[in-house]
Amino acid sequence: MEATESLVLSQDEHDLLTEVLESEDGRLAIEIRHTDKRAYREELKHRLHLVEALLARLKN
């Protein structure tokens, strides 16, 4: 689903959001490696892809 509104952030907000998403990216990668349940691992992978997509958008 594509959002139609833009989010305007101050530089501090942008930096904080980037930092939080980078932290979540690392945490999710570790959790995916340690998860035995396939369904949960797939859910985590989906979340990781969303986090990576947001980071890519923030870094452009």
C-alpha cells in the first residue's frame, strides 16, 4: 500500500529515526538467525524488509 502523504522531519528527527531503524535492522537479523519456528521467522523477515526499505528511503 502506497502512502499519499509525505512526512516532514527535522534533521534531528531524521537522524533519530535512522538510528532507531538501524538498531532494529541489526536486532531483527539476529532474531531471525535464532528463531526455530518457520512462520515467526517469515514474519520477522517481512519486518526486516520493511525496515530496510524505510532506511533506503531515508538515506536518499
